[in-house]
Amino acid sequence: MQATTVLVEGESDRLAVETLAVRLGHDLAAERVSVVPMGGATSIIHFLDRYGPSGADHRLLGLCDAGESRGVARALDRAGVGSGPLAELGFHVCDADLEDELIRCLGVDAVLDVIAAQGELASFRLLQRQPSQRERTVTAQLRRFFGGRSGNKVRYAPLLVEALPAGHAPPPLALLVASFSG
């Protein structure tokens, strides 16, 4: 069985992918699937050199944000992985980012429940009262909450995935994990 390397932008993405995979019954080690955070999509060339056709020749899959998708597509083409729609190459695109996808999939109330369970609802409410946040949507405020404090994305990614109702996950994440078997 060929090894599969799943390239994701960061550590929070890795945790979200691995959490959903385990929830869906995947044994990543047995399936020879490794989820590798790149420290940002702009590092993809290094990882394609290492795991792609000119390196270890792993089956490559990935997840990226819409803002990074053109660069990812160019890098995949240059590395000999292929060209065309990213989904056909096994790379799935989040509209804004994975946190945005999770917020939309769960709904604001469920996300607030996760934050409350962590004892941080008062902190989120404080953020909402900041002048720069008052006119923003709750979704934008939540994205700021997750991205604004060091470690919050990493902390909350698996918690948000665990909060997803069975059978529901953001399409890019669900499609990526479903492709592990294929």
C-alpha cells in the first residue's frame, strides 16, 4: 500500500483532519496516512519536493484556504503532481479558512457552547465589546477569537470537530477525509 501524505497549512488543520478521521473510524497508521502541517501554504514547494513525485512519491492530498489555492495549484503543477481543479488532484479548498468552515457547519450557537465549555465565553464577550469588533458579524468575531490569541486555533480545532453532529462536517474537510480510503 502506497503511503499517503496529507499536506495542510498548519497545526490546527492537522488536528482537525486527524480528529475527524478518527471519528469516522480511520486508523491513520494502519492506512499509512500522515497529516503534515507545512507552517503555511507558501511552504508547499519544500513538501512537494520531499513527498511528491521527485521525492518519496507518496500519494498526496491536501487542504488549503481559498486565498492560497492559486499558489498551491501552481506548485502542484510545477512539481509534476498534475494540473486542473484542485479537488481532482485531492486538494480541497476552504472558503476563507477551516475555522470559518467549522463555524458555518456548526452554527454560531454551537460554537459559543464549545467556548463556554472551555470557560472562555466571558473572554469572547469582552472581545465583542472592543471598538474594532463591534460592527463585525459574530462569525467574524469568532474567527478573530480563534486567530487572535496564540494557541487558540490549535486548542479549538479538535473541540469544534468533536462538536460536529454525526454525519456533518464542512465539505472540504469531509471530502478530504473520505478520500483517505480511495
